[in-house]
Amino acid sequence: MSREKRVRVLVAKPGLDGHDVGAKAVARTLMDAGFEVVYTGLKKSPEEIVLRAREEKVDVLGLSILSGSHIPICQQIKNLLDKHEVPPLLWIVGGNIPLQDHDELRRIGVDGVFAVGSSLQEIIDFINERIS
């Protein structure tokens, strides 16, 4: 990356899903690619995630959701982003997300959806193409 300021990314695991291997792999890969990454750990509430994103002044919010509850969780996150007046950020979601739900997530406000099987390079490229 040739930016003066490193892009800050918050990687979060909302809900009760206890599987974080993918989230940790994404976080490590983003760090190796030059991003500054904050990983929240497991089982964070939407409120905790949004407040942390605001506090950390991140450029990117990345959620890893394997529980199947991606639509209600993302709707909660969107409502909280608005409520807490979080400045605009790039919002990406990854995990067990069926293709038929991608459009609904984008309607809610998610910028990028990365289903299981997406390459880590796709995520890096997506962020780099959208953050100046």
C-alpha cells in the first residue's frame, strides 16, 4: 500500500457463533497486506461492535457471520451505525451467506459480501479498490 495513513479495519464476530478461524485468517492476512487490524474477539453484540468501530475510527468494518443470522444482525448494525452517527465506512461481511441473501445485505448497506470460499486476495483487492 502506498498510502500515508494505514487503512484501519475492525474485524468482528457478532452473536453467539464461536467459530473464529476464518475471522482470524482474514485479520492476519489483512495485517500482512499492510492494514491496521483490530479484532474484537468472539460473541460481540452489535452495540459493542458499532461502538468499537466508532471509538477506533476505522475505515472498514468487517463482520464474520457463520450462524445464518446475517440479515437481522446486519440490520441491527445498520440501525446502530445510524444511531451512533458513525462516520461513513466500508462495510464487508463474510461467512455462510447464501447467494440469495447478497442483494438484501447490500440493500441494508453492506458494501461487499464474501461467502465461504471467497479468496483472501478478493477481500484485500475489494478494500484497496474502494479506500483511497
